[in-house]
Amino acid sequence: MASEVITTKANLLKSKRVLKGLTQKKVAEMVGVSEKTYNHKETGKIECKIDEILIISSVLDLTMEDINEIFFDGNLPFVQVKTG
């Protein structure tokens, strides 16, 4: 089960990167890590640091929902804003 979650998260992050037309090498350069390290982060073998999450999120135009799902297993508490 845990490997399925990692695979799903990795696939989501990879698909966002590919949609932006970026390689792992390019994103790694933007984040300031080696391509191998970024690969391990993208595949879930190594967790991203907060500053890396911010850079990746900006580069890939991730939504808060994407960030929550990819990096925090859907566990971020969201403040619900009431309208009307």
C-alpha cells in the first residue's frame, strides 16, 4: 500500500513536470540539487525540504491541492472560507 502511494505521488509530480516541458535535470538545477537527488525526491525516495517544495511548486505552477497531495499526503489543514 505504501509503495502505491509513493508511486501515485511520483506520477503526479512527474506528470506536472512533463506538462511544463521540463526535464529532471532542469528542475534539479532550479532547485539547486543534483539530477540524481531530484530523481530521488520526485520518486519519493527522499523527502523534499520546505524551500525545495516552494521552488518546485513555483516552477511547476502547483495548486495548494497539488502541494498537499504530493508533499503532505493530503494532511495539510485547510482553512475553509465561507462565502455569502
